[in-house]
Amino acid sequence: MENDDLNLQTGQDSALMPESNDDAISFADLGLDEITLEAIKKKGFVTPSPIQQLAIPRLLSGEANVIARARTGTGKTAAFGLPLVQTLREDKGYVRAIILEPTRELAMQTCTELSSFTTGKFPRNTVVYGGASMGEQIRALKRGAEIVTGTPGRVQDLMERGVLDISKIEYFILDEGDEMLDMGFVDDIEKIFSEANPECRVLLFSATIPKPILKIAEKFMGEYEIVEEEGVVEEPLLIDQKYWVLRPDDKIEALVRLIDMTPDFYGIVFVQKKTDADYVSRALDEKGYEVAALHGDIPQSQREKILARFRNGKTRIVVATDVAARGIDIEGLTHVVNYELPFDGATYVHRIGRTGRAGSSGTAVTFVTPQETRRKLRFLIQAVKRNAKGEIKEGKVPSVPEVLEVKKERLFSRLKEKLQNCSSSEDAFSSFAQELCSENEPVSVLASLLKTIYGKELDESRYSKIGEASSKMSSSRNERRTFVSENQMRLYVQMGWHDGYNPKKIADFFSKLLHIRGKDVDAIDMADKFCLLTLPVEAAKKALSLSKDDMSLPHMHQDSKSAADGFKESGRRSYRDRGARNGGRASSFKERGFSRQKPGVHTATKRNSKAAIYKKSRASDEY
């Protein structure tokens, strides 16, 4: 395709890519050299996407600044990344390109993607973002980097410290421009722009081009070109989008009901952390579902096997982190479940786009806690309206009777189909049936047989109760609170993630220790070095007594916050009373493993490794 065919205009006119010519373009036609083409081949890329066809030649030749309108998932990272890695292969002793991303997750993903395009020593890629060690990021910058990807806040911090110098950069790339504006980064972007090399090329990628984007362009970009895919974001996604407001402890139960309400559930469940992927996958596996976890710790060989089983339908559910799910392109998915809210609208659109493809419909369900409804959900709803022409509506978790009714209809429909296909000829089963019915009513025999086969599947006890979680938020700062009924007690237990425990292992621990059902260990909130959980009163009292008498057990005490709600006596007061009975010694409180803190704050000074010791001593048991 010749450049004249692109009908390129300068200023604020757009260049469009005719769809009929897409198949005629290859990566070699875009001006990429042999080294870059080899990297593309290793990545498995075959045909450039429309936005890549438009952007790559312009970034490799000419000096014009570019605004590219591109949806998430259309290959825009490669659209600017491939020209960068080809152009910046020389070490000049300073940063040559800066890429701004709205979130740390996108910054890490972009840096990883750019590194995958690099086959030699240069260019070197570094990512900087808040919430991580600044010292390590400073050391990485001092070692040298041609391309720096980061979030606006951390980039500014490093610039102010004199560690990051962008006065000589050749490329300034602003990714997810509209997301940046929505998240309030306008002032940060302008400040960073003001300290950048005024001669650098500016590349701005955005799903939409609102007026604030054009104002930034007018202020910092001078003359620029706008390129966009033909027909970009014209049609709404064929996806039924809904959100369920849930307490965190009810998410597994809600997920189980969603799966059981869908006759042929085939989908991806997105989580934020690797530990969450393992936990959710294990919880579903224990309930009999064909499920697999997919995250960064899964070896490549195992990952390929998981995806192969997922593609052929042997595995119906994959629980994945966003990074691990990159590259999953499977037709026919019925559902995408956001077990946790994504960090930004672009990630949400990218997630739900895994279903509803090729003109088919799909369903996206997002689990939202009451604490997230005020700000994060509202931001997400606005982003979806803008980027996907869709709407997220509040839905309701199906009740247990509703789920059982759907399962019953599905099971009996399959049974009728099998009966119709069965041969009516006499065999051992026919004579056995006649013998059974000769001594009992045929209907009674059949009912007993169906109960034997399907009773467990249609048993209400398979499901747990889901508490009410209002989407109307309280204005109080103490918004998150687990309420405890009169026949329950909430405990603080010195067992956490660092001891190798997760909610399932916590439930198994107390089930074996107290000889109770695992489902009676409720509302488990995990932290690194402790957890909070709710037990039936008698079981909780037994646990406290065992912990007091057996020093090999983890320390436990009643949680003061839930007790202060009026259901139970304050745990702090009970320990103070014990100290009084021991002669009023101030040290008696500390001897139990606590220092005096504000109410509701727990600080352990003893037994800090008892959970791990106890776990090791019972290594023969599989929690």
C-alpha cells in the first residue's frame, strides 16, 4: 500500500486504514529491519493490526508527532514499541524515550512487552512505579536505560531527585491518554512535559480523543497527525455486563452459583494476585469443577498444557492474573468473571473482550465489595461507556432455590435424552427393574434411584448463605466491618500468609482442631502475620482455651472490634481483667503476646512463629 492511499491529513484530520487492504500488508512492508522481524517471528506475530500498519511507518520515518486512536487489545504497544527498539539500539549514556502509563500494572506489562521485542543488549528497558522500592529503581536507572516506562507520580519523584533526566529524550509516549485524564494526571503530565526535550517526538495513544487530549496536543505537540482504525469503537460490545455487590467472604459462593446457573459455563476468572489464583482454583476444584490456575509462577511447559486443555474444553474454567492471561485467544467463551475489580477501565475492557467475539454474545460479571461502589465502580462505569459503548448494570446473586431449579431442569433434560437413546431390549437391567418394582411402587423406586444419583448434586447444603451487602456506602471512615451474630464469636489468630496459610487451610486447621465443619469457620480475613475469623461461640471458646493451655498452638484472642459492636465482650478488656486477677501486674498483658495499643490494633511480641511451628509439627496432615 502506498502512503497516498492512506489519505493522511495533518492537523486534526484522521488517516483511516481501509479494511479491504489489511491482508496485503506484512511486517516487512512497514519498514522494520531483519533484527526486529526476527523478534516478531519469535513472538508469533503474523499480520500487523490496523493501528500497527498506520503507526509503525510514521514512527520510523518523518518527524511529525502522532495521536493514535486505538482500543485496548489492538496491538498498540507493538505499534510504538517496535519502532523504539529498532531506533534506540545505541548506548548514548542517557534516557532516550519515556513512556507514561496510568497504572503500575500497565507500566510493568508495557516494559515486559518491549523487552520481548529486544534481541540484543540494547535498548535497555526499565520500569518505575509507586509502591515498589525506589532504591532499586534508582540503581536500575544508574546502570543505564534507553527506555523508561513509568507512572506519572514515580517519574516525577525520580526527576525531582535528579535521578531521571528527560532533557535529552528523543521520544515522549503517552499511553492510555484518556485514562490519564480521568485519573487526574493532567497537571503531572504537563509538569513532566515541561521538563522534557522540546525537540522530542510526542506520541499519544488513546481509545478516545476528547477535547482535553487535543488541548495537550496543541500545547506540547505543535504540528501533529491523527491516525485511527476505520470504524473504531462504533458498535457496542455484544456482552451482557453486570456487577454483583458482595462481601469479600461471599465471592467463592457467588462464583459457584454463577457457574451452576449456566448450563455450559466456559470462561476465565480474573484475579489480581498469584495467591488468589491458586486459592480460587483450589476452592473450585474441591467442589468438582474442571479448573486450572494460570499465573507467573506456572512454568511455560505447564502453561501450554493448561491452555491446550482449555482450548479443547477439557478444562472449563481458568483462574488467571492479567499478566498470565495475555495472549489467551479462545473462541466460544461464555463468561468472563472479574473476581476483583481491575485497576483501570482499559484492563476491564481488555478482560471482558475475551468473550462475545465473532458476533456471538457473552456475559461479564464483576464482583464488587461495598467499599468499592463509591469511587472505583463509578469510574469503571464511566470508562466502559466511553471505551466500549456498553453499560454495566447491577445484578443480583441467584438464590439457592433458583440455582437448584436450573440444575434440576438441566440434569433431568439430559436424563430424558439418554433414556430416549437407550435400547428397549431385555437385558439384566430390565429384569432387575422388574424385580425392584414387584416389591415396591414404581414411582417410589424411581424417586429413590434419582435421589441416589442426583441427591448430592441437588443438595441445598452444597451452598452457603450469602449475607446482604448494600451498594449504598456509609460516609463513616470505618466502612469495612464484619458483623457477628449472637451465636458467633470473632477471633484474632496469629496465623497468616507468611506462615504458609490461606483461607482454605485456615478452615481445615480449625475443622480438625475443633471437630467442626469447615463451613463453620466463616468470614476469614487474611493478613501477612495474622487472620480474623468467625466461629460458633462454643467452638470459639474451646479454641481460646486450647490456645491458652497449649503453647504449641498459635495465639488467639477475641477480636476487639467485633466485640465492641455489642455482641461480645471486648477482647482487650478481658485481658486487662486477667491481669488484674494476677495481681495487677502490667507485664501480665505483655506476657500473653501483646503490647498496649489503641483499641482494635494487635501487636504480637511472642509466639510470632508458633503457627509455622504447629504446621511443621503436623506435616503429616494435609491442610
